[in-house]
Amino acid sequence: MIADLFVKDLLLDPSTRDVSDVKHEVKAVASSSSADRAKKFIEECKVPGGPAAYGSYEELVKDKNVDIVYVATPHSHHYQNTMLCLEAGKHVLCEKSFTTNAAQAEKLIETAKAKNLFLMEAVWTRFFPLSKQIRKFIEDGNLGAVHRVIADLSFGDDIEKKYGTTHRMVKMDLAGGCLLDLGIYSLTWLFQTLYHTLPPPSRKPPKVVSAITPYHATGADEMTSMILVFPSAPGPAPAGTPDGSSHPAHGIALTNLRVASDPDGFNTCKPAIRIQGTAGEIQVDGPAFRPRAWRFIKAKGHGQKGTGEPEVEEHACEIPGHGMFWEADECGRCVRDGKVESEGMGWEESVVIMEVMDEVRRQAGLEYPERIESLEYPLAL
């Protein structure tokens, strides 16, 4: 469960990741089913300090000791749960995918803005030192003009046996399927390299062409492939480009439940992400959600030493834990500094990514149950 990993990371000594300006305390845990389940979670995660255990989310948001709430419920419940927190005056870190559709994301942002509350989509990979290194490498021009990014996060499973018809991964009532659960990571790599590396005024939403294969037993997507055309991309435009200031790039985002991006589990296939520019290629070893190594392969004629051997710069980025503490650190700093929005994962970008996923579903005719796509609040699910 992702909440277990998040809480265990919060409890790690910040100095193990060279952080000294923020620290985290778990003040309360809530389960929608019972206080006993919340107590069991606290015990299993060995949370110190005697945090409160609640049997409902409504009780938790009334706790005056809680500054910020981490929402780790299924995608289908993100809108209702996050709105509950915001209406109660709590800052929120909400798991990705942010909501089931862009309209819900916009409504949450509107509410956070009106109440002067911090709100961020929990795209933890964005805050890895590895991700920051790669973005800076691109921003500094080391990759030249970036023209294509390919990203894949796929799990190869017997989904009939593993998920059946009731598991959250394939249950339409919970917004199941690979798009919102795994595809968000593939899209994250497209956006953080082709979109976020541009100055905000230069960022333009991509056009989308996509295909979905539904799971025969539930209708949730089991395979989704997306081609995104970004009108502007990092690096200089080719000579002779009409406007002379920008060039397009293609982003290819893949996700699948039946075949894996790492089929043998030993990373034999190597890069899950390839970022291709005129000066070379960045390769990021998978998994896309928790990468620990990347390399830069120089293109011919771009600073090679002429040894006759491949010239590859290898970069290892170890993680002193699971890696979810970095997004928590970002939240802590933003709340401390009175910010309502993170520059690393801003509201506008979260909405654009949700719009891309909306369009992917529209092209395939994939609709979730009306009640989990509704803007009505409160609404029992």
C-alpha cells in the first residue's frame, strides 16, 4: 500500500538525505472503515508519538494538530476526499492521478486558491534528485534541441488471475485501469522533460493521438499508448524554422498490464525512458516511478573524444529509503513559506496532464461511472 511506504519514509531521519530544514511528524491516521484499522496501520508502521486513530475522514480533518493531509485513497475518491480536507481548512498532498478528470482538478484548485491553502498532486518521482539532475541537464542545453521522448511503465501480469474483476486496478467504480495508475508515470516523464523545462510562458499543451485496449472482464483499460505532439520543446529550433524560436517534439507514453517494461525483473531491458536531442540521448533505467540510474550518450560530432569507443556518462542516484520523503519535504517547505502551490508540480501542469488523459479516454470512448466523475460535493461513493 502506498500509504505505508509514504509514512515509513516520513519517519526516516532527514539527515540521511542531507535535509536539515524540514522534518515531519505523523499526528493522525484515519481509515474510512474503522478506528481499529487506523490503529493497526499505526502499529505496523511503528509510528512514534501516539498519533490519533480515527474511524472516519470527517473526524481527522477536525483535528487541530494536523497541518496537512496526505490523501492516498483510490483515484475515484480523490476529489471527494481532497475537497473534504480543503473545506476543513487543511493543506493537502493528493496522490496521483490527481482526480478522475480535469474539471475536478480545476475545482479543487479553485477551492484551494479561495481558501489560501496549499495543494499539490503527489507525483513523487518529480522530486527525486535524479529527476532534477535530468531537467537541469536539459535546461542547460547539454542535450541540444530535444525532439523525442519515449517512456514506458508496464506490468506483465496474468490479470484475470491477479486482478479478476474486483481489484482496484481493473474496477471501473474505482477508476481502475493502467492509464491513471501507471500511465501517469509515463506522462510525467514526457511533461517534466518537454514541458516543465521550458519557461512558463513558452509551455503549450500538446495534441494527443492515442489507442486503448479494454480489459474484457470490466472495461477498464489494460493497454494504453499515447503520442503527444508538443508545439514547443527545449533547445534551439532548426535553421530555417519559420518563427525561428521554437520547434515541436513528440512524446510517446506507453502503459500495459499484460506485458512488462522490465520483463525479467532484473532491468535487463535497461532504459524505461529515452530522451533524444540533437547532442545525444539520455537513458533512464526503470522503473519509471523509482529510477536510480541514468546515462548520457553523446551524439556523433558533439564533443566526442574520438577514441573509437562509445562515450557514455553514467550517473547513479541512490535512494536512502523508498523516495517519497522528497515530495513531503517540498510540501513542508511550501507550507512553512506560506506558498499555496509548488513550482516543482504546479497546478496548471496537473490540469494539463489531466486534460491529456481526458482526451485519451474520449478518443477511446472510455467513461467512468458518472458519480466518480461528478463535481458535486459532498457525494457519497
